[in-house]
Amino acid sequence: MSGFTQTSLRSKLELMTTIETLRAKLPFPLKRLADLAYNYWWSWTNDRISLFRNIDPEQWHQLKHNPVAVLESTSYVRLTQLANDPVYIKRVKALAQEFDNYMAQTDTWASKVAPQISKSNPIAYFCAEFGIHESLPIYSGGLGILAGDHLKSASDLGVPLVGVGLLYRQGYFHQQLNRYGWQEENYDNNLFEQMALEPVKNEQGEPITIELEIRQRIVKAQIWLVRVGRVNLYLLDTDRHDNDPVDRWLTGHLYGGNQDTRIAQEVLLGIGGVRALQAVGINPSVCHMNEGHAAFCTLEIAREEIKRTGKSFYDVEASVRDRCVFTTHTPVPAGHDVFSSDLMDSYFAHYWPSLGLSREQFLALGARRLGDPWEPFGMTVLALRMCRAANGVSKLHGEVSRKMWNILYPERPEDKVPIGYITNGVHAPTWTAPLMADLYSEYLGDDWATNVADPQTWAKVDDIPDQEIWWRHQVLKERLIAHTRSKVKTARANRGEEQHRIDAADQLLDPNVLTIGFARRFSPYKRGDLLLRDAERALRIFGNAERPVQIIFAGKAHPHDEEGKRIIQRLMEWCKHQSIFSRVALIENYDIYTGQKLVQGVDVWLNNPRRPLEASGTSGEKVCFNGGINCSVLDGWWCEGYQAGADGKGINGWAIGEDAHTSDQELQDRIDSESLYQLLEEEIVPLYYDQDANGIPHRWIQMMKTSIKTNAPLFNTDRMVADYVTQMYAPGCSAGAKPILASVIA
Ligand SMILES: *Cc1c(COP(=O)(O)O)cnc(C)c1O
């Protein structure tokens, strides 16, 4: 239990910084900073960080860009200084005004297109992780970032929606690479009392809690609120003094522990999540399960209805299904959560009687095949069975999912399996660098971000003068290089490298060199070391004296993924190679902040997964908003984004390996790496270095603009959330989803 908070809940709440205590502390002209700090809306305004960073840039950095912590720790002297600065006060006032206008806006997209989704019966969006900002580290990667972007766009579009998730005391691990390039995992305590979180309280001012039975014990969970623009995110936390010490750790880590922790967390998210909504007085019209982790929520919705109406499970099944929709994210069977029947027994033996079901009937809800006693309980199966609509996250992933789950619908041909697709996007204001956003405001119109899904908005990209977009892009690249040097330098010092290696970090990378970015989870299927397959050839490309190339890597490997860790180790080894040591860098501990710097600063974004294992991918979409160009396997979203000209060459990016596809992995790796080298040698490098006397690569810039113009209107979360509203949330859009294996063992 080391590092575990011993403070009782009471004192924890007393220590809490709240909007009220913060506001009370701030000098009069700065009071509105408290409202801004407690709503993550600030993180996607174009002012972004500068208002908070200006308070104290050093503290801002130290405290991980957490405005609540920065304001809390700022001295009274500094605060009164700012309160006497007329320019600063004007900026606070202007941003507060913008915030008030945003929050009060009623003429939203959703109010016109989906007025039937009301504030009193909103959509409830369930997810095991939310990636909203680096100061709220309760995410691990793509799924969480997508969930965060979903909430932000729902807020922008005025969709009545609330998020439901878990608040992890230690979140996901902190990555540190040792002297041998081997990944080590550390965990830090999140200091909830200094984060933009509020305990949800009842009218008497007492914290609202819910109870549920887990592992034969009653567990209490506290409900926290995070404000994300107009959207409320409710998070459950079991770290309470009145829980058993083991249960306090239920929300200790994201994706930590074994199957037992996993099922306990999923019970808390699904069943606890439904109870939490009820406890705070929200009666959702639709529950959206983002991935199968939350699928137990369907059972709890059924249980409530059975209790209320006295009907049987099979009588309420249809009405539960009417209120539930599901998004699947995993294109491989092994990636879907399943639990053994032993585990199910120990967690649900007390529960199935309340559904009026026998053990066999209950376990059948999660079984792929009926009548097989060894069949484990599948969360995706449960979700597909209990939801009226389901979707994959790209066109290709939709196809793959229909094929994979055809087994549940034996009477249907593959193309009639009721799983559609909505391709993932990214929240443009979050991922577009302020410097680029400013350019778009000038040339596309001030309202470009509100019209982000309209191709007309982006058609005007052609009006931007080449030198205008180029200097901004170069400045962003310099910013990325500065960030990389500083991170690498600290990391080298931390792992005790020799002084000359630490100093060499100051010379790492060069803004005039073609810069590639590669950042994602280091999972073997993502082939982080594909570029090294022919090490000699790679050295020739990167170490070329006239036309060099450089690359920045980032990403974590799952703690149990030895193979993934070995890939990181190989890359770390490569970084030291004599002829390219200033051309290759790996940034530790990939997070949203490093992610932003990378996608905003690179020339080329590389992605080379084994097809079709990348369900969608979103980092390449972020790059498009900043003028970076994708070079990727035709998988996930890029299948839909990539466009070739009459000569078969890409006009808005590059396709690795074209459509070639074989099940022989070795052969596939060879084809794809060969294609990648060839693209670099024959197309990418020559195009980049074809520059005029002022160093401006006009043909390259043409491709940047085509990439922005063709991809930006499609791969954003405004388009995506609008698709969810019209295709999944709105009543009556059941996407042909009839009950599967209907009425199971009635
Ligand atoms: C965008 C993002 C991801 C997801 O990117 P993929 O392309 O899906 O791998 C993961 N981590 C961070 C920090 C991100 O910003």
C-alpha cells in the first residue's frame, strides 16, 4: 500500500481546492480565472495556455499545465502584480466573456438537428478512460483521447451528453527507459485535491456516493465532476476510508492488475456508472458504450426496469436494447475482454437472481456459442446482444468486425451483420496549433473551427500564400525540436548517461532537415522498428549528407508486452548509432502534451501497422490539421483519406505497400519495408528538398495544402459526433439491429 493516501475522506475533502476557495483567494479582477480553471474549455480556446502560463511559466511547467494547481500555489505578491496589470486584466475579462457566451449559447447545431435529445434525458457516454488534458492523467492512449475529443465536440455542437468513467488514483504508468533502453514503469499519485475536479454533493452539502457489491463486500464509490465545456463528466472513485483497503485500490490503476481487477473495474464502470447517474438525478435517453468495458451497464438498466415494472428479463430486453448503443474498437478476437465462468460466478452469483435469471441463462448473455460450458463471458457479445445499434470505427474496421462477429448471427450473410461504421475523428481546436489556427482564422474565416466539417471552409486553403504557411510550420518544427531536446536531455541525465551524451542532446535534430514523427503504443503489430529491417539502407537514407532525414519516436509498451519493450530497446540502440545519433530521438512518456508538439511540428507522420489491425488510428488525423503529411499503410482511417492522382501517386500523402496484403507476416513486412524505403528515396526526400532560393519547397507545400483540404473536413470529431447523433443516438435509428440469438434460453 505504499504511496497510498491515508487521509480520511473527510480531511481529503477539506483539503480540496474548489471553485469557491480558489475564487475567494484571487484578487478581485482575477476572480473569473477560477471559473476558467475549473472548466477544460480553456484548453481548446485559441488563447489556450498563455493566460495561465503567464502567471508563472516555470510553475506552469512544473505543475504539468494544471491551472488549478498553478493558481493555488501562486504567491499573493504575484497575484496582486497581475491584478494591477491592465493588459492582463483585459485578457482575463475577454476570455471570461467568451466563456460566458459559449456556455449560454442556445443556437447550437444539436438544437436544430436533434432537438429530441433533451438536457433532461441526455446521452450517457461510458468509457474506461478519458484523455482530456495532460493535467488529468486518466487515459492510456487512443481510446481515451477519442473519448475526450468526443466530449469536446459534443459540447461544441450542443449535444446534451454526459460522460461516465473512473477516476484513477495513479492512472496509467509513467514510462522511464533505463541505461539498457528497457522500459520501467512508475506510478505517481494524482493529487485530486489540486485538480480541476469537484466532488458531487447533495443539497445538504454531503458528497453523493453509490454502493455496489463487489467480491462479497459492499463497496462505496464517490462521484466526481469534471467540466468539459457544456458537457459534464462523472467519475467514480473507491478510494474512501470506509472501504476495505483492497477495494480502495479498485480505482488505483488504469488497465493495471489481473483479470480479477479488470472485472471488478468493469462492474464498477457499468453497474456503478448507471447507479451514479441515477444518484445525481440523470435519466439518460441513450447509453453509449465506447468499447465493451462498460457493457455490464445493460444489465443494470434491465435490473432497474425489472424492479420497477415487475416484468421478466426477456420482457424488458427489447426496451433496454432500445436505449443502448455500442462502439467496438478491436479488430482481433484476442483484444476483446472475456471472463471465465468462475470469475463470473464470484462477481455475479448474487446478481443474476435480481434479473430473474438462472446461472445458465445469465452466462448465455455473454457466450458466443450457446451450450458450450467452456465458453467464456464476452463483453463484446453482451454489448452486441443488448444494444440496438453497433459500429466499428472506420469503413475497413466495420467490415472486419462484421466478419469477426458473423458467428453471433448464423442465419445472416456477412454483409448483413448489424455492425456499421463511423470513422473516428479528432477535435480540431484541441489538436491544431494556435499558430495554424490563427492562419486559418485569417484565410478561412474566424468561424473555421465551428464549420470544420464543411468542405467549403477548407477549399480556401489554396488562398494561403506558401511563405505564410511555411514559416509557421517551420516555427512549430523548431518548437518540437526544442521540446525533444529538453526531454531527451532530462531523460539521459536521469538514467545516468555520460556527460558528453547529456550535452549532445542540445545539438539533437535540425529544423532544416526533413522530419518524420512516429508515436503510438509500441505493440508488435504496429511494427515500430519496420524502418530498421534493412539497417544499412535506413542509415543511407537518414545519414545522407546532402538530403538527410530525421525521426522522432515516442510511445509506451504495455507493461506485460515484452516484445513491445524489445522494439523500444532496438530503437534506443539505433539512436546511438555513430552516423545518425543527431538524427534520431525517442521521447519518453508519450502523453497529450508531447502528442500535440509532435503532430504540430513534423513534416511527415509515419504509420506502418500490419493491416487490418489498426481499427482507425487518429494521430495521423491530428497531423493533417497542422500541415503535416501522412505516410501510412492503407489501414484504418487512411484507407478513406488517401487519394492518388492519375499517375497512381499520392496527392495528399503516401500509401505504404498499396493494397498488397498477405497473411505471411514475414513477407508482408518485407513488402511494406521495401515500399517505405522506396517512397522515402524516390518521392518524399526529393519532394521535400526541391526548394526555391529562399528555401521554400513549393511542391511540398502544395501537398500540405491538399492534405489539409481533403482530410480536415472529414476526420474531425464534429463530423463524427454528428454521425453518432444522426445514425446512432436519435430514436428510431436502430440500424437494422434485431435481437441476436433472440431471447437466448428463454
Ligand atoms: C492521438 C493519440 C493517441 C492515439 O493515436 P493512434 O494514432 O490511434 O495511435 C495515443 N496517445 C496520445 C498521447 C495521442 O495524442
